[in-house]
Amino acid sequence: MARLSGKVTIITGAASGLGRVAAIKFAAEGSHVVISDVTDGQLAVDEIKSAGYSAAYVQGDVTSEDSWKEVVAFAMSTFGSVDVLYNNAGVMLGDDDDPVTTPMAVYERTMDINVKGVLLGCKYAIPQMLEQGKGTIVNVASFVAHIGAATPQIAYTASKGAVLAMTREIAVIYARKGIRANALCPGPVMTPLLAAFLDNDAKRQRRLVHIPMGRFGEPEEIANGALFLASDESSWMTGQSLIIDGGITAAYVTPE
């Protein structure tokens, strides 16, 4: 039996990158997938449908309450429930640096998408989950929620620490109400988002030296972790952090 058979999953930022890979994998495991993104996700939907699986696209801005209301309403009207919320959308902006030089606009934009976006997703999906008596939330944090990043990125690191703390709080609040919440903490995965940030070989090598396995992660490897957290295989797991980072957080390193 498929691991997400009959479930309905909302995935934010699913038109491309890690979100798109996860959407395809979740659909293949039996979930009806709602692809929500500010950019057009119809190509991802077409790919999923052409493989014989179920998906639909709705435009969504994670920073907007009105948009979130529409996304949840779309999931309900299209597929009839909200069983899994996968808060995947996030940004890592190029001018994100140390506390002295990072522009406040960069900090505020990062927190708006990475933290407020997760909060709003939970705000509007949880009432439906409570009505159903069950639901699963997967929030994308990062390995930098546990340790400092080798490359300065103060806004991103702060935002992912906030996501991890928020996930724990949500898990405790709803633990006896049928709702689980866990954080997925990837290490560096060479998506277009990271490639834009590590835009030269020196920056890439600076990251690789801190990864014991000596390589960046693959999108499929992160999607596999998300699938585990979304499925009933993790049914006694809530408020936790699943770190998939090639060994970064297990290693002792000294700053260069």
C-alpha cells in the first residue's frame, strides 16, 4: 500500500526545487498534492498527472493571510481534506551576511517568508486538522537551526532557528489533539536557491570542507525525509528535528 494513500498534502514552494521533487514523490506515494507557489506550478501538476497521479495548483503567497485562506479552501474544495501541511517555501537572499552588514530589508524579507509564512500555514491548516481529528505538519528548518553556518547568513540562520522553536511549540500544543508537527533540517542541497548563494567555487569549497561526506545533498534525499515525517511511519514522533546533512552537525570543526 502506498505510504500516503488517500491523504491530501499542501506543499508550499512546490513549483520548483525541493518542493517540486517532494510533490512528485508524495503523489507517487498516493497523496493528492496541492502545489502552492507564487510562480506557476502547472508544469509540476502536468508532470504528476502524466505519471498517473493526483495534483492541482493554486497560486499562493505564504506571507499573505488572505492567500493562505484561499489555499486551504482550495484544498478542501478540490480534494476534501488537509491531512499534511508541508511548509517548504523559503528564501536565502544574496545580501544576507553578518549582523553588521546585512540590510534590515533582507532580514525582514527573510523572516517574513521563512517564519511568518510557516506560522500562517499552521494558522489556517490547523483548524481544519482539528475538525478532522488528525493532521501532520512538516516545517522545513535547516541544519543551521542547530549550529552556526560556516558562511555568514544571519537572517537565514535566525529564521530557521525560529522555525524549529515554533515547530516544537506547535507539537506540544496539539499533541493530544491528533496533530503532529516535526521539523525537517536539511544540510546544503545544490538547488537553484543554494547555487545562487554559493555563486563561485570558493564559496562552494568553503561549504564542502565542513561536510564529512564530502558532497552536497540530493533533492531526493531530503524528500525521502519529508515523506517519512508526513507518513504514519513516524506516528509516535512529534516536536522533533530530522537532520539530513551529510554529517555536518556530528562533526567537530574549527572556523577558518
